[in-house]
Amino acid sequence: MEQSTAISFVVVAAAAVLAPILAELLRKFRIPGVLFELLLGIAVGPAVLGWVELDPFISGLADFGLAMLFFMAGYEIDFRKLRGQPLNRAMTGWGISLALGLAVGGVLVLEGVVLSSLLVGLTLTTTAIGTLLPMLRDRGVLGTKFGDMMSAAGAVGEFGPVIAVTLLLSASKTSRQLGVLAIFIAVAIVLGLIARRPQSAKLVATLERHLTTSSQLPVRLLLLLAAGMVLLATQLGLDNLLGAFAAGIIARLALRPEQAHAIEPKLDAVTFGFLIPVFFVVSGVKFNLAALGNFSTLIRVPIFLILLLVVRGLPALLVYRGVLSTKARAALAFLQATALPLLVVITEIGLSTNKMRPANAAALVGAGMLSVLLYPLIGFALLDRSEEMASLEPASEKSAD
């Protein structure tokens, strides 16, 4: 490892350590640690201190962290519990968001503000469920009725845009993309069915024995599954995040409750303890801070922030009417509008294909950062005052609407 790479790695690691410390020192403000990771990344990046050099090693590590973020998002979402009403309403809500996003994007194209209505429309429909899930878990919301609705909404808010990116932003013909997507889904379904098969007593004993040894075989198997699905998606010309997300779902299906209970702390240590923070710090390093020096760019940040709430958040007030209380629906609206990882990915695609201006990319990412800071604070404050949080009602049987 070259000296410049080693220095960059140490600085990124130090930023990843400092972020939760700052979050703890300011815990009364409930600022998500991911925001500190981004801000520290900006500080140590070329825009400010210039301590980090984005060579292939650091960039590759960050890409792996992004993949594991989507792996954990897929793993945390138990579709067996979310099917029926939560999933149906989530899909309806995202459909409304997509229509609103494309309409808003069309208006911005006509006004000459953006180059692609599709790119901007998709960024406005994303939900950072991978970022939100640790917050939901820490607050004991997962497993409640609200938690199920939010998890389903977030899953669709990540899965839907990934599919749309795969089909609509590819240079290949859509018909071919539909074909390879069908192949990928077929492979994922087969693997999911295999994962659900009863495990032999010998296999269970072997995995349990190696979970407490230095081999950590079950963790290695899950990482191999993630790498394999990412490779499959890449080989088929699909977005690698789709592979990581599918791998997380398959891993959830494969693990029995007692196995999941034993392996989850180790998965958290590898992903949330190391790889995922690296992705967010490096995202901050990449952030084009200079672009925000222009007033016309800076003013777009609050505009995009509001558009995120309008396009992704407001449909929740309609879709969950009669299911959640008014305050809970408002809380879900703000949480749904929290966006960042996919927003970063789509803006990078826009820049690489010359379909997005650097100023708009910087403004969108800036809006995403603000959404991670502000919207969870508002959302959880509203949720704390809602009937759902007061009773902490567990999710009941889901009815299929």
C-alpha cells in the first residue's frame, strides 16, 4: 500500500470514528451519525483540507460499503411480515411519487433548470431506508404497525428506483434489459426457495460451531452471497445495488430466528461498524462544495429539499389515511422524504452520462444531506406525539387490500 493510500485510509477511518462521538456529544439534538460522516468527509476532502486522495483502493472500499448498505437494507426488511396491506400501500405511494416526480422534472426541463426529467424525477422518489432503519431500530419502532408501514415504504422507495435505473437509464435496449432483469429475478427466486428449505441438523451444528471460532463461516457465507449477487447483476448489465439488495433478502430468508439473533451483531460490526461509514465519508470527500459557491446553485438546495417532501412525502398523507393517525402519517411523510444514498448514485450516473449539470448534482446531494439532518428529527418528533408511539401497538395481522 502506497503512503498516500495509507494516509487517506487512516483519515477516512478517523472520520468514521469521530462521527458517532460527535453524534453522542450532541445526542440531545438527535442528529444522525451519517450526517457527521458526510460533513467530516467534506472537511477532509479536496474542498477543504485535502487530506484524502481518492485512489482505486479508497474508491473500491467505498463502493463495497454502498453495496453492503443495500445488502443490509434488504436484510432488515422481512417481506414475509410486510406483504399485504403495508406492501400494497407502499407500492401505491411510490407510484404516486413517480408520477409527481416525472411531472416536476418535466416542468424543470421546460424551464431550462435541468436536462433530464427522468433523472430528477427518480431522485425525488427515493427513500434512504438503509439510513433510517438503524434509527427505527434504536427507537424500538420496528415491529410496530408504524414500523411495518415505514419499512415497506422504504423498501419500495429503494427497490423501485433501482429497477427504474436499471431499465430506463441504461444505454441498452429496454426489451433486452427486461429480459436480463427477468433472468436475475428468476435466479433470485430460486436462491430464495433454496434458502427457505429446511436445514439439516449437521449443517446447523456446523454453522453454529464456526460462528464462535475465528473462521466466522456464516459471516463469510453471507459476504460471499452478497459478492455473488453483485457479480451476477453486473454480468447481466444490471445495477450492482440490485444484486446487493436481493442478496440481503435471500440472507433474511435463509436464516432461522435463532441464527439471525446470533449473526446480526457480527453483520452490524462488519457493515455499520466499518464498510458503510467509509461509503458516507467518501461521499462527503467527493461532494462538489465549490459548486455551492454560486448563488443560483445554492438557492436550488432548499428548492430540491422541499420537492423531496412534496414528491416523496406528501403521498403518505393520502395513502395511509384510515390506517395511521394524522401525526403518524405526517411523521411517515417526513421519514419517506429522507433521501441520500440512491440520490448520490443517480446524480453520479447523470454526471457520467452528461445528462445532469454539476450544479444540479451538487444541489441535489446538498438537499439530501439536509433531508438526513432535518426530516428524521421532524418525523420522530411527530411520531413521539402520535397514538401509535403512545401505545407501541405491535403489528397485527396484515390484510391484503
